Amino acid sequence: MDIRIIKSTTPSQKYRPKDSELGFGKYTTDYMFLMNYERKKGWHDARIVPYEPLKLDPAAMVLHYNQQVFEGLKAYSLADGGIGLFRPNKNIERMNRSARRMVMPELDSEVFLQAIKELVLLEREWLPTSAGTSLYIRPTMIATEPGIGIRPSEEYLFYMILCSVGAYYPEGFNPTKIYVSNMYVRSAKHAVGNVKTSGNYGPTLLVSQEAFMKGYTQVLWLDAEELKYVEEVGTSNVFFFINGELVTPPLNGSILPGITRDSVLRIVKHWGLTISERLISIEEVADACRSGDLEEMFATGTAAVISPVGQICYKGEDFLIADGKTGKLSQRLYDEITGIQYGLKDDPFGWRVRIA
């Protein structure tokens, strides 16, 4: 598909931060990608335009019925001066799975990847080069047809924006503190917890805010049926290293299948370590903390990559993990994944995609 590029006729007024000033999601770049869909025409009018507000009818169906899916991936400044992506096809596959679940049109994977490449290359001056920084890519699809009445829209907008980013958490790679919710749940089996749609996130804000006010970074969610089994952290999948075994909850329909999660599983198996995808109760985690059998706990996700957990709070009791320090396995995995992403290590899996 041909992608039109409409250049701005005026100088950018956006502030371009220094790498040392970067947080996460605060600094969007000068351009954005847009493409429209109509049931009779399919996807059409692919274009890159100056960043601007979207114009939506007040009755646009996304605003009323949450027909929306999105993704998150990054572009990296490689050690040799090039630009790379990390497993972008997995993000494209997941977005199309999300779209199918939300009764939205799928995207051609080659067009999707082409759009990512052209937008990133146009905005390459926004790509930071310091260690731990990247250009975050946020593809989004929304239902734009005006209509009051619950049914799938016949019109959609796919758009993509970029943000120059640094560390996701203020702690950086230092261990975080996690609050376990045993009252509210994030999702349930057979719902949409396994797809990336905005409706999964709004309901978590109440507990997340309460946890933050108590001094915790994130919330660990339990299953909806029994409030017994660990599922995921609000923005990440979760792993426990217990007596030499790395344990993560299985993908049972309510957990988002993370690309970083999959990468950890592949790497650990490649290293020959013991790993299990199985149900793990919060009581098992608490008991392992008390006995000292829980050697490490960490979360995984595109934004933070590997986020070691140094403390969890369950039913008012705080448990210290690994003396509140970053564990050896967490550090090793972080170094391995980021080393592949930034071109500092060999890539035995073929995950790094060079675009410049």
C-alpha cells in the first residue's frame, strides 16, 4: 500500500527533551500515521500527517461501546548506529487477535509493519540514544461510525503515534513494591482480559490509585472466581523463582499474552532452566516468602522489560523478597533482552528487526 506523507509547512513547536528528562509517555513526536476503514471499501487512505487532535462525532461508537484495541512496542537505537524493532510481528498478530475479539477489522501485517517503519524513519531525530531509552510506538484502532445502539461499527480509524521514552517506573530497574488486590478483580475467564482493549484498564484505576497512595507501585491481580490464584500485574505478566523453578501463571483466557513474557519463556528454556506455566495461589507465594523459598519475583512487559519486585503486600502483611534487591535471574534476563533489543548481544532467536 502506498503511504502518503504530508509534511508540515511550519516549524515544529514541540519541545524535544534531553534523554535525561525522559519519563514515559509525555513527549509525542511531530507526525502520526492514519488509515481509514469502511465496510464497503476496506482499509484505505494510508497517510502520515503532522500530529494533531482527532476529530470525532460525539456519537462515535468508540465513545459509547468501547470498540477499541491498541498495542505497544518500541524502536531502539542500535549499538552500531542503526534502528531496530523487537519482535514487531508478535505485536501485529496480537492486535489482530484483539480486533477479532472486539469485532473489528484486521490489518494486513505487511502494511502494518510498513507503516511502523516509515513513521519511525521519518521521526528518527526523536529516537533517543542513551541506555534504557527508546521510541515507544502506540498503534490504536477505534470505531468512528456515529451511532447510538449496540452493534459493531462499520467505520474505523487506525492511527499510530510515537513517544520518546525513558524508564517506565520512577524506580528504573530497581525493585518495585506491589499491592495484592483481594477485593477487586481485573478480568475473568471468557471475558477480554486476554486482549489489549482499553476497557481492561479503566476499572483497575481505583485500586491502582489506592495502592499508589499507600506507597506501592503496582497491583497484583487475582482470579475472578476464587480470588485465590495469581494472574498478572496491572501492566505486566508476573514470574516467581521458587526453589530453582521459574513459575508463571498459564494463559487461561483472562491474562494478556505478553511478548516479553513469551521472550522470557523462550530464553529460559534456551538456557536449560526449569520453568512451569501453572496455577500459583497467592497463599503459595506468601508461604514461599515466609520460608525464604521465593528467591525472586519479577514482572515483564514492553514498557519496563523486566521489573524486579522487592516487596508485596497481601492482607495487610508486607513480604520482603530477595532482601528487597534485584535478583540474579532478573538481572540476567534484563541484560539478555535489552542486549538483543539494542544490538549489544547476538540474537539467536531472530527477534531483532533492523529498519535502518
